[in-house]
Amino acid sequence: MGLMSGRKGLVLGIANDRSIAWAITEWLHREGAEIGFTHLPDTGDRPKNQNKVAKLVEPLGAKFLMPCDVCNDSHIEAVMTRAGETFGRIDFLVHSVAFAPPDDLTGPTYACSRKGFGLAMEISAYSLLAVAGAAKKQQILSDSASLLTLTYFGGEEVIPGYNLMGICKAALECGVRYLASELGPDGVRVNAISAGPVRTISAMGVGDFKQMRDLYEGVAPLRRNITADEVGKAGLFLLSDLASGITGEVLHVDCGFSTMGAPPADFAKGSVAAV
Ligand SMILES: NC(=O)c1ccc[n+]([C@@H]2O[C@H](COP(=O)([O-])OP(=O)(O)OC[C@H]3O[C@@H](n4cnc5c(N)ncnc54)[C@H](O)[C@@H]3O)[C@@H](O)[C@H]2O)c1
């Protein structure tokens, strides 16, 4: 019997097989979970996003796959209704969603537009509250449900290049703590994983990814970068009963990078331009 046998839930945020949500899904599936999925709605004639995600999740026996733009309350409500009809109540929810307009993300934070800031915050931070709120309103959260979101260290300290998304992640992490406090009396846990750099579509839009990876290899106590699979395993842990006493937590899965206050002695001077 797997760790997630008999457990039912939702995964939001798979774009392709590099997505962190996919790495978590693989572990959830391996451990026996039953899962419903969403994809970013398609805009053109061809169902490109839907097809890409369907190809991944159908072989896993996905309970459903439906479009959901987290900016649209009726989409979120429809997902929760479907989850209620399919599962009754859900035991877990993965929120692995973020976006910022490239022009607002790549410049300094003082130059980001009012509109871009609003959209980035809405998709990357508010949506966790919206999704949790819709699930609570429709009374589909089981009395030991676990919600999980994904964040990055740039929400705690300044990581040059992470810029606007760092501000969004600070809000998201604070949202995790408030949700944990508000939903805790129902037995519901809310946590985040703060992952090191993983090569995904979203990561490509943030700063210089190669430089970031080199920095982790030189500075992190384990002297390497994480793999998506390691984030997947940690996600499984937080979503399972193994983490039944953990809520309001930001778990760093970053080979220890965030514990370092300065580069280690063996870090070659000048090997990474940013340091
Ligand atoms: N890749 C990394 O290095 C890294 C590190 C730490 C945290 N994270 C976080 O992990 C999460 C997942 O990102 P990823 O790296 O797997 O990239 P990804 O691009 O695979 O996933 C981002 C997802 O957000 C979805 N999305 C964007 N706008 C949306 C909207 N309006 N409605 C619904 N969905 C929307 C996309 O469709 C995509 O599935 C993000 O929160 C990201 O900030 C990533």
C-alpha cells in the first residue's frame, strides 16, 4: 500500500514534463493518489496546453483534466465543483502557479508597471488564497487535507534578477502562514516548498539561470543543485500523513543554499560573476 493510497486531490500548474508540479505528481501517483488536474486555458484554435498536459496525465489515470485560469473565479469554482463531484472531498491540493509579465520581471522593481505588478501578484500570490477559499466554501476539504505551494528564496532575501517575483513570493509565503492559521482549526495544513533552481519554462524567464545554477553548485553546503525529483519527494512528504504535524512552514529544498550567509572558503573568487 502506498503512502497516498485512498488519497484524492488536485494538481494545478503542470505545463510540461519539466514542471515542478509534474515532479510532485509522479511521486503522488507512484504512492497511490487519485488526482484531478488543471491546465492553462488555450487561447488559439488548437488545444495546445490541454494536449500537452493530457499526454502526461492520462497514462496516470487522471480523474479529470480541465482548464483553469486562476484569474477567473468561475474557472476556480468549476474546478472545485468537479473535484467535489468526482472525489467528494479532497485530501491534497498542489498550487504550482506563477507568472509575471516579462517586461516587468526583467527590469528593476522600481520600474515595474502598476498593471504588471497587479497581475503578477494576482497569479502568483492571490491565487493561493482564491483556490483555498473556493475549496473551503464548497466544503470539499477533508479534515486532514494538505495544501502545498511553491516558492523561492528570492522572497526572503534579495536575489538579483528575481526582482518582482521576489515580492510576489514574500506575499505568497505570508499567505501560507495566514491560511495555515485560518484553516488549521478544520485540520487543514498549508505549507510551501522553497525550491532551488529547476530548469522549467517559468525559470527561463527569471534572471540568468545558468549563473544561478553555478552559484548553487559553488555555495550550497551539498555543492550541487537540486533535482526536480527531490522537490517531488519533498512535496509527497508534505502532502502525506508523514507531515501531519507540520503547517505554516516553508521547507527549503535547496541543498542548503539558504543557510549560507557568505560563500564557503573553497568557493573560487570570481567564478560566478554575481558574487
Ligand atoms: N523552476 C524553479 O527554479 C523554481 C524555483 C522555486 C519555485 N518555483 C515555483 O514553482 C512553481 C511552478 O513553476 P515551474 O518552475 O514548475 O514552471 P512551469 O512554467 O512549469 O509552471 C508554472 C505554471 O503556472 C501556470 N500558470 C501561469 N499563469 C497561470 C494562470 N493565470 N492560471 C493558471 N495557471 C497559470 C502555467 O500554466 C504553468 O503550468 C512557480 O510558483 C514557481 O515560481 C520554481
